[in-house]
Amino acid sequence: MPNANVLEAKKAQVAELKERIASSKAAVVVSYKGITVAEDTALRKQLREAGVHYEVVKNTILGRAADELELSELKSVLEGTTAIATCADDDLIAEKLLNDYAEKSNKGFEIKAGVFENKVIDADTVKSLAKVPPKDVLLGMLAGGLNSIVAGLARAINAVAEKEGGAAPAEA
């Protein structure tokens, strides 16, 4: 039987992790096996600067937090070395940064799974989400598309007006 103090400390870890996952827009679970301390320090710095909380966790602690959040499917990837990255501000920054790092690393650092919109997603889905352009780029693409539609409509109206004798449409 574990010491009461140790048990309380573990319960506090589970509660804190559960709260962080619940309040985050997304979470990514990775295996950090094979990276050096210097590489890990550089990765942590990059994540911290982007507003991502990254920490190594015990599989049992993350498993209990997943159970309490009704994300038990996450437990299937909890073996070996495990770290979790969460971000409360940006939907996809953790996915992008960790996927980029995993693609550059050939040492065993890999994405195991993730949580997005309170659902467990597999590693392939995390990698797909990492490829989605940032929100401001998507909004720019949308604005450009809408602008081209409006410009096309204006050209069509102008062509009709010119075809009917060059006169502007009569006002009512």
C-alpha cells in the first residue's frame, strides 16, 4: 500500500493533468525516446515560446486522467516513454510543432495520439491536422475566394450593360 502522502501527490497530478487537457483546445501525446537532453531542451523552448505546455508524464497518471475525462481510448498508446503537449490558445500549434520535430528526427521521437475537440484521435489524424494552414492564412484564402467571386460578378454585370448598348442600368 502506497504512503498516503504519495497517493495524495499522485491524485493531485491526475487532477492537474485532467484540468489542463480539459481546458486545452488540443493535446498531443508523444514518445520522446531517443532524443538527447540538448534536443529536448531546444524542443521545450520552442514549445514554450509558442504557448504550449509540454511535460513528461507517467503512463498510469495520464491513463487515470484519460479515464476521468472519458477518453479511455487514449490508454491504448500509453506504453514506453510518454510526454503530453497541450495548448489552451491555439487549436493546432502543438500538432504542427511536434509533427515538424518528429519528421526531422530519426531517433524514435514519434506522435502516439492526440485529443481534439474532446475526442481521441490517432497519430495519422494528428499529422493531418498539423498540415492545415494557420487560421489567418485560411481566412485570407476565404477572403481571396470571395473577392474573386464579387469581381467576376461585377465583370458579368458590366458585360451585360455593354452588350445592351453601353448604357448603365436604369435606376428605379
